Amino acid sequence: MHLTIVNPNTTITMTHTIGEAARAVAAPGTRIEAVNPDSGPASIEGYYDEVFSIPGMLAEMRARPHADAFVIACFDDTGLDAARSLVKVPVIGIGEAAMHMATLLATKFSVVTTLAVSVPALEHNVHKYGFAHRCARVRACEVPVLELENPASDARSRISAEIARAKADDRAEAIVLGCAGMADLAAALSAEHGLPVIDGVASAVKLAESLHGLGMKTSKVGGYAPPRPKTYSGAFASAAVSTED
Amino acid sequence: MHLTIVNPNTTITMTHTIGEAARAVAAPGTRIEAVNPDSGPASIEGYYDEVFSIPGMLAEMRARPHADAFVIACFDDTGLDAARSLVKVPVIGIGEAAMHMATLLATKFSVVTTLAVSVPALEHNVHKYGFAHRCARVRACEVPVLELENPASDARSRISAEIARAKADDRAEAIVLGCAGMADLAAALSAEHGLPVIDGVASAVKLAESLHGLGMKTSKVGGYAPPRPKTYSGAFASAAVSTED
Amino acid sequence: MHLTIVNPNTTITMTHTIGEAARAVAAPGTRIEAVNPDSGPASIEGYYDEVFSIPGMLAEMRARPHADAFVIACFDDTGLDAARSLVKVPVIGIGEAAMHMATLLATKFSVVTTLAVSVPALEHNVHKYGFAHRCARVRACEVPVLELENPASDARSRISAEIARAKADDRAEAIVLGCAGMADLAAALSAEHGLPVIDGVASAVKLAESLHGLGMKTSKVGGYAPPRPKTYSGAFASAAVSTED
Amino acid sequence: MHLTIVNPNTTITMTHTIGEAARAVAAPGTRIEAVNPDSGPASIEGYYDEVFSIPGMLAEMRARPHADAFVIACFDDTGLDAARSLVKVPVIGIGEAAMHMATLLATKFSVVTTLAVSVPALEHNVHKYGFAHRCARVRACEVPVLELENPASDARSRISAEIARAKADDRAEAIVLGCAGMADLAAALSAEHGLPVIDGVASAVKLAESLHGLGMKTSKVGGYAPPRPKTYSGAFASAAVSTED
Amino acid sequence: MHLTIVNPNTTITMTHTIGEAARAVAAPGTRIEAVNPDSGPASIEGYYDEVFSIPGMLAEMRARPHADAFVIACFDDTGLDAARSLVKVPVIGIGEAAMHMATLLATKFSVVTTLAVSVPALEHNVHKYGFAHRCARVRACEVPVLELENPASDARSRISAEIARAKADDRAEAIVLGCAGMADLAAALSAEHGLPVIDGVASAVKLAESLHGLGMKTSKVGGYAPPRPKTYSGAFASAAVSTED
Amino acid sequence: MHLTIVNPNTTITMTHTIGEAARAVAAPGTRIEAVNPDSGPASIEGYYDEVFSIPGMLAEMRARPHADAFVIACFDDTGLDAARSLVKVPVIGIGEAAMHMATLLATKFSVVTTLAVSVPALEHNVHKYGFAHRCARVRACEVPVLELENPASDARSRISAEIARAKADDRAEAIVLGCAGMADLAAALSAEHGLPVIDGVASAVKLAESLHGLGMKTSKVGGYAPPRPKTYSGAFASAAVSTED
């Protein structure tokens, strides 16, 4: 299968890291393509940045009619519902992917994300997905997204310290890493803390492979029905969908 | 006060109608400015259209640092959280406005919106706002948004029929009209059906005036903290916020 | 418009303070009348006191058929549903008013009220209104209601300390002041702590003005239908409503 | 034990019926005293009537310091929290009693009450008690409370028809009768429809006997702590509680 | 009445203690029979042990067609739904019994159980019963079940310390003891901490007596309908129910 | 990987069908082993039957220390929590698997299961997993489990009719088939009704492969910690787990 992973931010090195993390877990027959839009923010930290990443992300998706499934590689699950309205193939967000996996392995999990400004958006997703009684707490380690790419930063130790607090104070039985940029840390942190530490990129690759393997597609009845054809103006004229779609 | 109402779609006639509806209820000292973005969809019907309306909507907001408050005039409350992250003044969505007003007048309400494709997005908002036990049902009358502007359509009779069903079948005590384009129908439908029929545009104008009158501003602690300065690329380079903001 | 604010307790000095707080935010055309019943408790602290404040409060309302809207100036929203059953005009409780406003300004708020005995009643209201996922915690500063009227008390410093704890420990983004007697403290505490501090009296005045300005009235279908005429005996014979009402 | 049942309305014949229903199920050692206040409404139908029944009801309770437990015999559980604040012994509402019993016998129940005006108050109680996922629906048979006392009315057939609808349409496994005046119908309707039909008066008698038998008392920590002594004015001066209480 | 209490574990001394606790509160006409299965675990600590206690427990129930009601004396309410499917008489779990009683005495309670491994199963029950907003926290005192039988252990002091924390930190107004083996401690701990401390065994005896006294039986419509006759193989061939049952 | 699928009932032909359904979707490297216990009921229809299937199911699991993951092939997710307590590898229930998949493809789903007696157990699982706001309704087509194996039955047409009702009346966007015995019908019903029809066996195989592929294991902190070693008596003596496990 052809699996396109869209990093919604414009930081190419992060896209590369995400692609590597995806390839590391992909099944033999899965061709991973990791892309990012040309336009938008260099990182997504809170509600404002999300907005400007989605049109470019959807453009990348429209440009890939041959993709068998898509993964949205931002823990906010940026633009997930719109993406599902656009295409017929499965679309998986890394945030939901990690949380679903967590509920299959533990009765209660905590999320460790980057900055406090992102916590309400993630709490909102927890509520939306129905996991409010399974998610003990969404925690921020106060490391900016792009600092995760900096090997000289104290990102890893801050994340590890927050996991320790989640285990002790939240009685978390599993940890969900709340940023695509943390993908490479999951295995070591899991060994260190003695509980599942779950990365969304890897989780989403597996869920996308699963749905494709089952021949399942996004429902086109109801909320994800194709957008009605209409005039799109200005910079977004190209976003109009044709009646054939 | 200067109150800017942003219709997130690009249909100027609808913006005009919304502006008139707003002026009809505005307090003497309120100057209503109704605007819409140049780029984006002609109407917003479901998750996909929402995405392309928000960047232009936020651009209109950034261009109006003198506004004392903003209203987002789409019943989906399109981009509401991002807008609150951008500005310090109050921002009100017409969907939330109408629902809050409904809970002050009745123990249970139903929403009557345009198309079935929008129902899940609105149900999601109901859940997000906490009104799931107060909202009996979100109903679609299957009238496209722009058809509301066509006096020859059967839009009014379809909406009225749906209200009758909500009163009888949902035991709704109040009705929330689920589209900015229905603003002019509220009073007549309320008289016809003998219960409050609530328009979001008018409701949002009043809530915006209220918050401004109280000197209240959007919280800048937590989820609506100002976006961290960062590189914005391509079409959205202009969306970057400066450190002074 | 004529806006009657009923302080359900019998402390006239508190009624005066509430009236002043209301007039300070009222629109030019709003005539504020602040009243309290002759009979009932001097302050309302918990479930028991509420009961004895409501009959007198409703009597004040019945005596004012000319009022365009009512505000119930106790943070417990004492007798709110009964008041809405009695009159056709809008009725707003200061507790609900402040909480609704908080959700328009922040993703999460905490309440700071007077005594621990009132906390369960307020938590119950939070649950009833649907804000359980938006209200981080209801906190008591352990200052009795009437002590708020005593300039020599340490009330202000206790409230401020509790706000600091709510900001740090609850990650509250806004604070709701949980007593009518705290109305005059909101602005200064907001400046001190750098987040919205919301007073219910001012909030309720604005919501009442808003609903009146929109021509909205309480629904008379369902739970707020007029009471059926029936015999009322003894001290409450005067509470019977006539068939014309 | 001495068990005082307070019918909060002033209809003596109904108090008599309630007393008989209670005595029919009481344990040998239980002395049932059924009383009603002198002042208040002849029946309780909706939020307004509730208010005027509670002060008299609490006066009856204050006058009986020798009671070992109290039952509030109105399905709205009128004044239940205030009553618990007043006394140290257990207080049981017939609405909560019947619903608790229902959840011990079936996975899902429906309530059949008198008038539609009472439905929102009962739905609110269902939500407050935590049974929203266990209560399929609150139904009204549109029989006024006092009509239940009229043997010539069609009350029984209307209630039976509503039970049939609850069984077929709500998939209810048990029925809760939503009015004290229906107490005498439970056994026959249960036999007729082949599922548990639960009366609140009988249920509450048993729960009160249970708590007394266990030596359990109402918690005086938190929400039901004794009211702080304070001035009560006018008609309610006698409602003030002393410091010794 | 004949009330059979099944201790689902195989520890006879604990069955004896439970029987004594039950007899201490039983009504004069109640004959208490305390039994336990021959096969299964010596104590139930978490999800795994539960499984192996239920077949034996149900065998004890099938062998007692003369019982008027059953109590399941494990705080996990082990096999409760299956037991209700098997018999027509009432079946009460001690966990649900204690929690129902707690909500009749206090606005908020905490549970103090034995080991952390049991906490998720109990939190699940809290969620299932609808008490998530009434249960402040489920706490473990880290005393194994059978250690409660050892007079030389520090079990009592650990439980007492946990109650103190629940009162201070959770603002619990009542305490539910989360193990049948704690039945004898309730009265002394209640006196010590000044709030209701509720034992499930005693609570369940009273609820069983209540339902029997009311002539109420388990609903046989829906989820507790009798099992359809079918082949049961191997060790469980005896578990097949006949069509007459 | 070695994936063991345990059909918890004793019907070997059904085990064979399940194994075939699993092999049809398994990845190249997955060896599917489908087993069932020797003892227990021939089909699982409601709470009672569940109990007697679990000990045998767990025995099958204990006997396969080499398995890399387990699937429990009954839609009730029979014994799922106990199974997770027993082993370190992932365990997936087919009910949860299908529901998780449904939420990745649609905003709302309905379940179509066999008999009404199973509906409450499934509704309970929906509530436990957090999908109450995503699951429109659990429907029964009133076809007994083993009748699904009978080609002459009208099972398929009854299921199809129920799907049509779910689409029209529940506004379901996807259908979850509520029995392992329906696995072979999913594709045809999906084509017939034009929306995703999801089978739990196939879904669970893919989730088990996913977790194994990611190297994830069941958390051993908290609720799924290994059972404490203890005496197991009688028929279940062999169920005792050793300290090394």
C-alpha cells in the first residue's frame, strides 16, 4: 500500500524524522511517503497555528489521489475531520491513534505534551473521543516543539521527569507522548519507566495499514459526506472539489 | 464600541444581511461593521468548507486592531478558538451565543440547521460546550445555505415544519436557528410556534456588547495564550504574529 | 428597560451594594431597582438558607408585573427555575451568568466562593448547567457572606490567595467570584492576577439587558409553563397564581 | 423506630393515602406518622409549587426532634438537600428511593409521572443522581396529581398505557411511578405488565428503615453541615436554627 | 425471609466473619445463611481472581431455590449481572449497596479499598453505576484482603490514615469501606473520623430485606431475562439452566 | 507472529469460521490459531453464559505462553480485563476492536447484534469504552447466535433490515456487526448499504498485529498487574498463577 504521512508543519527535518519513525514500524508492503506543506507555520503550538497548517495539508492530500491511506502527523489531529470529508480512503490522526492504543493496553493513561498552550486543545480532543474517564491528565513538559530536534536540549530529561510524575501522581498505567517530534523516544522511555510509552506516529501507521488491509474506507454518509460543489474564491480557489469527486 | 462581525464565507449579500440583522439589535453606541474574507468558500456546509474560511477570517481580524470585539457569523463557530488566541478582545461565535441564550430561557432546546452534513459538526459543538443534556436534537431541514437567500425557495416552510417536529417529537421548549442566513426569520417563527426561536447573530451581538460593557477580555493564560512567534511560510507568511502582540 | 434585581437575603446593606454594582455596568436606558424580601435569612450559606429566601423573593417578583427582566442576586441561583415558571420575562441567576461568561473567555475556570458548606450546591449547579468539564474546581475561602461587608476583615486577601491557588493548582484560566458580596472586587483582582475575574451581578445585568434587547422571553412550553391554578393554604395563600396569569 | 413521612402538599386525603401505603410495607417495629404542612399548595406540579411546600415541610420536621428518620413523599424530592442540612437522622426522598431500587432490579427503567410540566424537574433529578444512562425516559400520562384521588377518573388506564409504551418504545425493564399518589397501583400494574413497577413511598420507607437499622446518620461534614446560626426575619423567623442544634 | 450471603472467595473464616456482620444488622425475621464456594481463589484481588469465583458462587445460588434474596459479599460485585440473570429474587452486591447508601447520606464519598490492583475495577463500577460525580476518589490502603483477618497487622491504622486523607484531600463527606473483610471496623472508624463510614455487607443485607419486604423481584425483561437453554459442556455442564427455570 | 484467537464458546464449527475469517485478513507473517475451550456454553447470549466461558478461555491462554497476542472472539469482550491481567502480550476483544475502528471511519455508528438479552451488556461496554456519544443505538435482530451458522435461516435478511433501520432512524454512518458469527457478512452488507459495515474478528486481528508490530505490551502497572499468588481451590486449582509469572 501507499501510505502518505502529512506533517502539517513546514519543518522539513521534522518531516524526515517522522518518515523514519514511520518506516521503522511499517509492514513490508507499505511504502511510506512523508510530506509537508510549503505554506504554514514551522511548528504547531496551540489553536492559532493549527489553522494555517490545514489548507496546505489538504492540498498535499488532494495532490495524492493514489494514496491508500493518510496519516496526519500532528498530535492535535489537525484538520482530521476536514481530511476525512475530502478523501474516501482512511485518515488517521496520530493523537487519536496513540490514545486508542493506550486504552487497549491500560485502564488509564496520561499524555505528556510540549507546551501548556496546547493542553486545552488536547483535553478537548480527549473529551471529543470519549476518553475523559480513561485519561488521567494532559501534562506539559514545557519544551517547545522544535527544541525536540535539538540534541543539546534537556527535552528528554524533562519528558522523563513528567512521566515519573504521571506514574506517581496520576496513577497512569500508560503514557501517550503528545508530539510527533517525540517519536524516537518511546522505546527507551518505556524501558526506563516500566510501562507502555506510546508514540502516535507508529500507532497511526499501524491503524492505517489495518484499515487498508481490511478494505475499510471512510464513511461517506453523514458528517464526512463529500463537500457540496461550490465557488471557492481567492487563494483557495484551488480547494474547490469537483462533482466527480 | 466598534463591533466587527466576520461572516467567514465569501458571499457578500449574506454579509449584508448579517450586518442588517446585527444593526437591528445593536445598542445605540455600537458601530457594527460586517465583513467577509476575499478568499474561501461561498458557503460553509460541513467540516471541509470550514477550513478554508478561517485564514481569511483571521486576516480580517488582524486588520482590525481597533475592534472592541468580534463576532464570528457562522453557526459552526468556525475558527473560534484560534480567533480567541489571536486577539485580546472578546470573540463570540453565533452558534455558542444562541445555545447559551437558549439555556437561559428553556430547560431543553433543539437546533434546526440547513443540511445533514453539518449535523455532526454541530453535535460536536453541543458536546464541547456541555449542552448535550439540554439539546434534545440537532435537526436538518435540508435547505442549502445560499438557498436561504432565495425568496422563491421553500426554505421558510421547511424550517417551520422542522420546528413543529422538534416541538412535538423532541419536547423542545426553545428552538435555535442553526445558520446565520436564518437571522431574519426568528421573530415570525417564534410567534407562529409559541416558543422562543433564537437567532445566533443577534445573540452574539448582545453577548459581545455585554462583555465589552463589563471590560472583560479573553484570557491570555492557558489555551488562548498568544501564539509563540515563529516562521510562517508561503501563502501564510503574513499570518505570523509579532512578539509585541 | 426596568430591571429588578432581587437579593434573596434580607440584608439591606448588601442589597444596596448589589444595586450599586449593577448600576455601574447598566446601559443608559436601564433603570435598576434592587430589592430584597422582608422575610428570610440574613445571608444564604448552603441548602437550608436557600429555602427560606425563595418565597419572599418570588413575592417581590409577583409585586412587579412591570419589570422587563429579573436578576436573582445570590450565587446559588436560588429559586431560579421557580422564578422562570412564575414570570414571562427573562430571569437570570448571577451564578449561571458568571459561569456562562467565563466559558466565553477561557477554556477552564475555577469558582472562589465563601464557605465550604456552599461548595456542593455550587458543584451541583456546575453539573446541572453542563460545565463540569470546564470548571476546574469550586473553592471556598472560608469567609462568611456578611464578613465581606466588613472592611476590617481579611476577606480580600483570603480571596486573592485562593485565586492564586486556582491559577497554579487548577490551571484555571479565569476566575468566577462565587458570591454577590464580592462584586466590587472583580476588577482589582483581575488586574492583580492577570486573568479574567468575573462577577455574577454585573454579568447578569448584561445578560438580562441582552435578552430584553432581543425581545426574548422565557419559554412557556414544558418545564417553565405557568403553574396550574390551585389552592394555596396558610401563609402562602397569596402565592396562588390566577388563571389569567 | 419512629418514621415521619411528610407529604409536602396540603391535601390531607393524600397524606392519609400515603400513610396507609407506608404502613402496608413497614416493619413490625416501625411507627409511621404521616403529616403535611398547614401552608402551601394542594398539589405539587412543577418548579413553582415546590417552593411553597418546603418551609412548611421543614417546620414539620423541626417539630419532630424525636423522629428517627424522615421520608419526603413527593416524587420531586422537594427540599431534600435542605432537609438533610436540618436534621442528623436519615432523610429519604421517594423519587430517589424508587430510582435507586429500580437500578437494583433492572438495567434500564422509565419513569411515568403525572404532567409534562414536571418532566424537566424529574429529568434534572435523574441527571443529579447519576442515572441518566439508566433512565430511558421520563414520561407524563397527563393526569393531574389530585385526579389520582378520583376513582372515577381514567388515571389508571392512562398510566397503564404509558407503561406499555415505555416497555415497547424505551425498552424499559422496570417502571418507576412518578407520583406519591400512585402508590396503591404498583402491585397490580406490575402483574399486568410483567415487570417491576416501583412505588417511591414504599421504597423510601424501606430505605429509611435500613439506614436507621444500620445506625447511619446524615453526614454533617460538607454540604449537609448544620446551617450557621443567623438572623431569620419576618414569616421565617422561626426557621432560624440554634447553635446547639 | 431466607437471605443467602455468598462470599465468592473460598476463605471460610472470612465467610464466618461476613455472616456475623450480617446477623448483627438483620431484622428479626431474617435468617442469614453465609456460604462460599468450594472452588476458586482464597481472596479476590483484581480482575483475574474474580473470574474463578463466579461459577462456584452461581452454583451455590442454583443450589438454593428457597432463598428469598441473595447478597454477593465481595466489594467488586463479582458476577452480579450473571446472578441477576439466574434467579428471580433480588440480588445485591455489597459494593453497589454501600455506594447507594453513601449517596443517601452525603453529597460526596470516597472509597477505601485494599490494594491498588483493585482500584480500576472499582472505578469502573463507580462509572457503571453513575456515581462518578459523587465519588471523589477510590483509594487503596495497600493491605491484602486476608491480612484484614490478622489481628496483628496494621490494617486498621492504615485504613484510618487513608480515611483521614480522604476527608482532608478529597473533601469526602462519607467513606465507603471497599472490602467485605472491613465490615467490623465501620462503627469505630465512623466515630473516630466524625462522618459516616459505610460497610457494604450490612448495607446489602438491609437492601435485600427491603426489596423482599416490598415483594419486588429482579426484572426478567431485557438484560436479566433467563438464559436461553443450551448445551453446557465439560466442567460446566451442570451450569445449564432448564427451560422451566 | 503467533496470534491465538479464542472463541470463548464451545461450538467448534464457529471456531472454524472465526479462524477462516481471521486468516482471510491476516498479514503474511501472522500464524492464526483458532481455539475454543472444552468446557462452557455452546453460545454466549447475555450475562449468564459469559461467566462459564471465561475460565476455559483463560486456560487456553495459559496453555499458550508462546502466543504473541490474543484475540477474544466474542462481541461481549468476555473476560477481557482478566485476560489482560494474566498475560503480558496484547489482548484484544472483537467488540472493542470493531467499535474503535468505527470511530476512525465515521462520526456515529450503530451496533446490530443477535438477541435483545445481549443489548444491555453491549450498551454497558459502549459506556465503559467512552463511546456513548458516538454509538447511536445497539440493535438486536433477534437471531440466536447459532442460527447464524444455519444457511437456511433468514439471519442475513434480518440483519440487513436492521442495518437499513439504523441508517434511516439512528442516522448511523457506520454499522458494527455485534457477533463473531457475522464475520463473513460484512463486505456484502457494506456494499449493499453504502456505508462501512465492520466485523470485529477482522478488526481485532489487525489491532493485535499492530500492537505486536509496535512491540507494545499490556501494562503491568495498576489494574492489569499480575494476580498476586494465592491458593486456588477445587476445580480451579490449576488457575493459580505462580510467582514467576
